Amino acid sequence: MEKNIDWKKYLIVFFITAALFFTAIYLSNYFGGKKIAELQSIQDNIAIDILSSETQYSLLSELSCKNISNSILSGQLEELGQKLEWSENNLGDTEEVTYIKSYYSLLEIKDYLLAKRISERCGVKSAFILYFYTTAESCELCQEEGLVLTALREEYPELRVYSFDYNTDLSAVKAMLQIYKIKDTELPALVIDGDLLTGFRGFEELSSLVEKSFKLQGVEDTKTKK
Amino acid sequence: MTQIGDIIFNICIFASVYIQVFLLVTFLENKHKFVIRKEGLQLATYPLVTIIIPCWNEEETVARTVASVLGLNYPQNKIKLVIVDDGSTDNTWNEILKFKDRENIKVLCKENGGKYTALNLGLRHVDTEFVGCLDADSVAHPEALVRLMSYFERDPLLMSVAPSVLTIRTKNMVQKAQRPEYYLAAFVKKMLGFLGAVHVVPGPLTIFKKEVFDKLGPYRRGHNTEDLEITYRMQKNNFKIEQCHDAYVYTNTPSTLKKLYKQRIRWIYGSINNLIDYRGLLFKRRHGNFSFFTLPSIIVAILSVSYLFGMIVYNAGDYLYSKFMQIKITGIYFSASPHFFDPFFLNMKAVFFLMLLFYFFNLFSMIVGRKMVEGKWYLSVDMLYFFALFGVFTPVWFIKAIFDTVVSRNPSWR
């Protein structure tokens, strides 16, 4: 006795499943778009913050440094950096993410220049590291250096680390690469107080350099133990 | 490499959702058929039925099992009972001997040879038109047999009817986690029954026409899952099997993770190896939905769970490696990561929604499963235990069973 097969049912179920599948893809894209919008919103906030800080700095430079502190600098750069990194890994290397990443690099440079000016003029306790890495090829040392810098930032709240993807298609980033003579074969690369360090650098080495940077500003024993 | 992995995973998840939707559509097609009949059902005729109870070290439960058969709502002069002790090393035989003087009970003892040998010895003493097996750790509901037999009265072509197997005495978390799984299984088996594609007629009180064994031969070892093997053999011969949702048999469930592990390895090993033995049934039109739905579903389950296991191991390894590197490079420090508080970091890929859907279907099947068999809606904390326990351990059981298959190691019973 042969058994019957309802092929129509198999086909209908296939279409229902496909519809569910496409709905899931639509929802994924929808929430992905929301995340991009959130990134853009943070980016806009930072742009306003920096513009505001620059304006504030220009106004105050006519007077004194007593009202200037680190608080006038944008606090959202790190958040945007983390969210961008997550988006690159999870949303893919989309056009929007790449664009925001380029803009983020530009904001980093502006923030760096402004923070440096404030630090120099008013003696605000700070140290700066410019960090160049690559995502174009698997760079294990870059990942390890990233871990060191994260730990370093936890150790020294006054330390500002600016990360730049070597492959970012932005003239300002390219200018920095030229200024510090950074080659893609020497990544990861770090710039501290104008000095270029290439290859992996451990926590202890960077820690002493950060301490030295603080001392150059005349700030003693700045280490904040957790 | 990641892209290939993504494609495989998407195919697996598409197939898994397809299976769930197929069952759901089958449910919607048949939803008017889930009537739970009142107690005291009567048949036009009461055919003779022999029930074989194979026992191995069941001293604590066998008396209760026999008592449940003696308490069935079925004329006692129409029931014959054959109790077979399969070389127990405890007091089971003495427990069985307490029933030896009853007119309709035959007690047999043999050297240990496995459940299927005990069943086959029992089968040699069957001279009735119908025969059933009842595991000695299970208890039949008083209405179970009459409800099962009503299916034969309705359909002369029917060769076997399986009951709904439910859990008894769920005391600890391991047992409570299995309770919703039995409702889920009741739902799936009933749907497969509608499709003519039942994959297993379980040990607890499935009733056969004696003709099945006369035509197909006795039970086989079947990789320690003789019930699966006989079902596959019946499907191969296009014998009609149904699932009776309102015939209940209550069974003891493993009380520890170790016991559950052994049981599941045996079940999954049996599924894989019987599938290999009967691979010729795959995608054969004459075997109907069993060939195009049930068997492919088992393959999808094996592939999906194996892939899931690989993914879990890879991700766990990757995480541990990154933590190890972090500690090696920077020492131990605690970072106030925003990831735990910011919904931005919730990964909402399409797979996330499909997994949600998959879990929703499972939840729905459990709820409907209980409504179908017991007439009660079901929402319980046991479901959380189920998802936690089975979510973590199912991939491990599958991988162990696959490994045993590869190295040809037959898992033990207990």
C-alpha cells in the first residue's frame, strides 16, 4: 500500500518559512539601521561638543585657564569607538559604518588637537597616545596592543588614546601617517609625545612612558591605583 | 570560512523552522480532532490482548506496573499478562512470583540478554490477536488500553497504536525539566501520526496486531532501541501506525544528570544508527511523509545540533583564548564594560529572530501538547528548566552519540 504525499503542503510550508526568513532579515536590517542612526547621532553630538569646546576655548583664551578642565572635551568619543568596533564586527563593513568610521577619525584628530592645546596652555594633567592599527589583514599584534591600551586607559583616566585604522580613506589620517612616517609593515604603531614606537609594546613600557609624559608636564605621582 | 559557516547555519535554521512550521500547519489542519474522551469508554467488541512486561532489576516498580494492568478498564478475561524477568540481579523475580498464581498471568525467567530478547520470549507465548509491551518502570492509566483499542475498532488497516507517554513523580530539577519535553514529544508524535510518519512506537504500552511480528519477525536489538527499529521496519513495509493522544502511560524519568545522559546517548545513538540501517527509505515516494519529512527531520536535527555544538565550542574557545591573552598581556583587571547595560550591543542578526521563533514554536508545542493530552493549559517554570538543561546538554549528547557511532561503540542501557 503506497502512502500519499501532499506536495502542495510541502510547498506552502516552504513559502511560509521563506516569508518568516525574510521577515527576520527585514527586522535585522531595521534594527541594524537603528544602530547606524544611533552611531550618527553620537557622531553629531561629538561634532557639536568639539565645536562648542573650540569656541569655548577661543573665548576663554582671552581670559584665564581657571575655568578650563577636561570636562569641556567630549566624553562620548570612547563610546562611539566601542560601538563602531562592535558594528564593524557584527553589522559588517557597510558603507555607512565605513563613513562613520572616517568621520570618527576626523573627530578624534580634532579632539586630539584641542585637548593638546588645552593641556599645553593650562597645564591640565593629560597624556596622549596615537595608535595606528590595521583591519585589512589579520594583525594579532594589533589586537594584543589594543588590550594593552584598554588596560592602560583604565589605569590612567587622564590618558587619551586615539585609534586610527591605517586603511581609513581620509586625507587627515593619511597626513598623520606621513607626518609620523608610519608604514603598514610596522603596525601596530604608537606615537607618544611625538616619538614613534613600532611593533608590539607591553604594558610596563607604555606605563613608564605615560608616567614620563605626565612628568614632562610637571605633574608628579599621577598614577591612580584601582 | 565564516561566510561558509554562516551559510551552513542559515540552511540548518531554515530547515529547523520549516519542520516546526510543517508541524504547526498539520496541527491547524487537525485541531478539531483533539477530543479527550470521557472515562468509561465502551467498545463494540473486546479482542484478546496480551501485554508483555519485560523486567530487569525493577524490584521497586514492577508490582505497581502489574497492578496498573490489572486495574485497566478492559475485561480482565480479555487480558493476558506475560511477565519476563531478564536475569535480574535484585529481588525482581521474587516480586514477579507474587503474581504467578493468577489465572491470566504467566511468569517467565531467563538469562540476561537485553530487553529485546525478553520481549521475544514473551512473544513466543502470545496467542492473541493483539499484543503490547509495557516497560516495568511505567504505569498505564485505567482508560489507556480501551482508548488504544478503539483505534483498531475504527480502522481495520491499522497495525499499531502508540499512547502518550507522560512523566510520573517528577521530584527534582532534572526530572521537572523532562516533564515539558514529554508534552512536546506528545505533540510531535500526534502530528506525525496524522502524517502517517510516526518514528517510534515506544516501550510503554504500544499495542500491535500480532500479525506485525508474524509478518516482520520478532524484535531486533536495534542498537539498544528495539522500539525504534520495529517502527522503522513497519514503516519500510508501509504498516499503518497511529498515535492515541488520550491514552496515557506514565513513566519514570532519569533522576540524575548521569542517568539522563546515558538514556539520551542510547536514544540518539539508536536514532542515528537505525537511520543509517534504514537509509534506503529516504526520499522514496512510496514511504510517504516518513520518507520525506520524518527521516530528513532527524538528519536536520543531527546536523543542526552538531553545528551548534561546534559553534559553541569555537566561541567558548575564542572567548577563553582572548581572556587568556588579556591576562597574559595586561594581568587581571576588571573593566566596567558598557556591553552589559547598553541594548546597542544586543546582536539582532536575522538568526537571532529565527532562533526566537524556533524557541517560540517549541514553547507553543509544549503548551498545545499538554492541552491535547490532558486538556489543561500549561505554563510552568519547568519549561525554563527544560530550555536551560536541554539547551546546554543536547549538543553534548548528540556529539557523544555521533562519536560512539564513528568508533562503533554501543552505549549501555543504564
